[in-house]
Amino acid sequence: MGIGKTLWRLGNRLAVVLLVSSLALITLLSQGRAHEVTPTIADFRVEDGQIALDLRLNIEAFVAGINLDGMEDTNQAAQATDYDSLRELEQDELEPMVRQFAEEWLETVELVAKGRVELSVTEVIIPDAGDIEVPRASYLMLNGTIPANARSLTLFWPKGSGGVVLRQNGVEEPYTGFLQGGEITPSIPLSGGAAISPAEAFVDYLPVGFEHILPKGLDHILFVLGLFFLSARLRPLLWQISAFTVAHTITLALGALGWVQVPAGIVEPLIAASIVYVAVENIFTRHLTAWRPLVIFGFGLLHGLGFAAVLGEFGLPRDQFMAALIGFNVGVELGQLTVIAIAFATVGFWFCSHPKYRGRVAIPASITIAVIGAYWFVERVFL
């Protein structure tokens, strides 16, 4: 009996140490959300023998020479200091650097239509620097000549350039695809007809939603953990997750359709506040209250707007909008369920039935979550 209690105490303390350490690490990793890497959006159109390829991209990361393949946060790059300096520049200061970079980089972009198509820069659009903690999307407009007898094209996206969403415009059933650095498209008919199927769109966007939770959705992970630590039992957890899922699905759809738009400067601090709320309520409440699912529903609406902002940066295929949207949402749900499964496997399964679980595991974890959420709120509002 004594040995059993000793083992439980050791396991209990180890679990708390691991939780606190992990959550502290999350805080460190989360600093500089503006540095999260997003894919380039590339729209192309062929008219009168000319191809216009418009890139919406994080141009500072490219100019700084950051290898974006597999990169989740530019703070992890050796060139992070150079990147931050470039973000402070206005268009007239940064544009010459962009054009010099593009001259070399375009040699690695292989656009083939009955032979290689040479691309040149026609325009560079860089928003005002403003708040450098807020990401800015710049535009690099490219142009090239397509041979008269060309019927299709392929695009090789250079290694080190990260992900790109390639979208065809101006034709029926346009092509939409996602490439990583070093990948090439299939043959794309210039007249259209290469649109992906609903199943392909669903499958393509499933991992996008999942990755926004694991590993990129640190604030969403903490919110879900906050729901878990109220009670590891199935019934209260199911009520909370259901309310959260229904709510964020609504605003994700409305945001993706463009019917509801709320500035990130409002949404992001409120998401941080939602983390604080659920964690603090865990400390003072032992059971699921009647109002908690309603409050979580409201917070779910906020988180859905956050998901919609990410999806807007990634882009959706126009012809398979709903299939891609559903795939993204299902990916988000799978990510949330994975977080809960990991929490249950590492903590809940072993300790949740013990009478001291709340005092020695749930409350310390909730306090840590509340502190991190409060830090994020202050950072996003005042820093």
C-alpha cells in the first residue's frame, strides 16, 4: 500500500512537472506569432499569349534568404534578425532588394509550356510597414510569353520556397493545387478542365486543418487542454467539445465565405482571454455548470474566426470550396481530438480517478494555462 502511494506521488509530481514544462515551452515558442510561416498564394491567367503570375507572399522571408521548407516560424531561422529588419522597411526601401532577389530567384522557377517560359517582374506591391508585429502580405507580379502552340504548362516551385497554393483563373474548371518546395505540378491545360474533384479537395485540406492545431495552433491547444482539465470524464468533456465544435464550425464557414470579418487585432486578444477564462473557472469550479457550455460556445465563435483567417491566408479552390472547407474543419477536429487523446493517455488515464487529482494535477495545470493566456492577452493588446 505504501509503495503504491509512493509511486502515485512520484508519477503525480512527474506529470505536473511535465505539464508545466511543456506549457512554459509553448509560451516561449508562441512569441512572435507574426513570424508564423504561411504559404505563398500564386494566381495565374493566360491571355493573348501572355501569362500573368501574381504572387502573394512573405517577401521579407524570401529576401532574407530563409529556407522556408518545413519552417513553422521564422524566429527559428538563422536569418531571423535580418528578416525583422526588413519588416521595418517601407516599399521604396525594400523594393530594390526585392527586384534584385527576384532576378536570381526566377532562374530557379521553372515554368514550362512548349519550352521554358522566361518570367520577369512587372510590379512589386509592399504594404506600409505599420505595426511590424502584424504580418504583411506583399505582391510580386510576374509576366511571361506563352508559345502560340502551347496547350498546357507545368510549374516547378523552387526548393527553399516553402508551400505555394497555385490557382488558375479565367477558365472553366480551373486547376488549384498545393506544392511544397522542390515539387512540380501535373500538366495543367491552358483551356481549363483540370479542377480537382471534391474528394481530392477534401483530402488536400484535411492536413491543413490538422496542422493548424498540431503543431501550429498553440493557443487552440491550450484552450482544449483547459476544457480537459475541468474533468477528464467523458460526459462533461463531450458537452464542452460539442459546444466548441458547433460554434467554431459556424464562424469558420461564415468567415471563409466572407460574410463575417473581424480584425485579427480584436480576435486574437479575445482568444487569449478565452483561455484565461476556462482555466480560471477550472480552479474555482469542480463540475460542469449549466452556463459553461454556453460560454464555450461563445468562445468557439471567436476561435472559428481565427481558423477562418488562417484558411483565408491559405486560399480555397473556387470550384470545390465546400469540400475543401469541410476537409479543413474535419482536420481541425482531428487535431483537437488528438490533443485530448494525448492528454488522457499521459495524465487522465493514470491519475484522474485519484482523489487528489484535482488539487495536484488539474489545478496546477489550469493555473499555468491561465498565466500563459494572460501573458498572450497582454502581449497582443499592449506589446
